[in-house]
Amino acid sequence: MVFRTLLRLTGNREHLDDLAQEVFLRLYRALPSFRGDALITTYLYRIAVNVAQGEWKRRRRDRDTHVSLSDDVSGWQDRLPHPDRNAEEQLEEHEFQQAVEEQLQRLSHIERTILVLYHQEERTYEQIAYALGMPIGTIRTHLHRGRKKLREALQQRQTNCQSQERRATCTTNR
């Protein structure tokens, strides 16, 4: 859960182990002051978001905000052959997943965080609001805006791909 969340929020695997270690270290140090007002997982998500925000700030300072398109964002499960789909369908799905991940990284930090927590981590509005310290209405607004931006970017990409004559130009012009 922590690794997946940090990977989705930061967009690369470079310091993932160190960031996850930092999350668990902070959780360990904070457990004595944990009041139990919320689920421990909500508390853990808040810590993970804080660590990811620290990583974003560190990257900004280092001027290393670019995500390499050559980073392997899929796990070993995606490399196994699937009996229901052929290679072309698998390739199209993988390219779409990469496009979603790329567009997700282009969203603002807060929109990305809320989209990841809601859609990929399946947190409720209440859990996200508590974890981020924001009103539920603000969470819904950022979720709506993030979805809209993501949808528009993916539709624009699809339009560009359909207007290209060769498939190769579509996969390289993300």
C-alpha cells in the first residue's frame, strides 16, 4: 500500500525504498501520540502524502522534476502472457496505462494526490479529507478538476493519434 501510493505520487522508483522507510519510521515515532480518532491506514496515508510532498520539494530544489519515459512503471505481473488478449491488445493497454501515468504526473500535486487516493487506493472522501486536512467539498472540487484535466489530456492524445497515419508516431508523441 505504501510503496504503491508513493510510486503513484512521486512518479518514479529512484528513491522509493528510502521514502517508504521514512514513512514507516515516522509512523513508528508517531504511534505513541496516535489518538485513534481515525483508522491507522488513514494516518499512514497522511504520512505517505507528507513524505511525497517532501520529495516534491526536494526535486524542485534539485531541479530534477522530470520523469523518464523509459522508467519501468509496470511490475512483473504485466509481463506475464494473458490468455484472453493478443499481443496487440496488450500493447495498446500498456500504452494507455503509460499515457495515464504520464498525464497524472502533469496534474498539480494536490489533484494527483486526491486522484491516487480516491481511484487507486480506494479511499473515501471522508478519509481523504481527514488525511489531507481539507474540507470534503474541496476534495470533491480537486477530484472533479483532476478528472476533467486527465480526461481532456487523454482525449487530446487520442485525437492526435487518430490523425497520425502511422501508429509509431502516436506512441512516441506522448
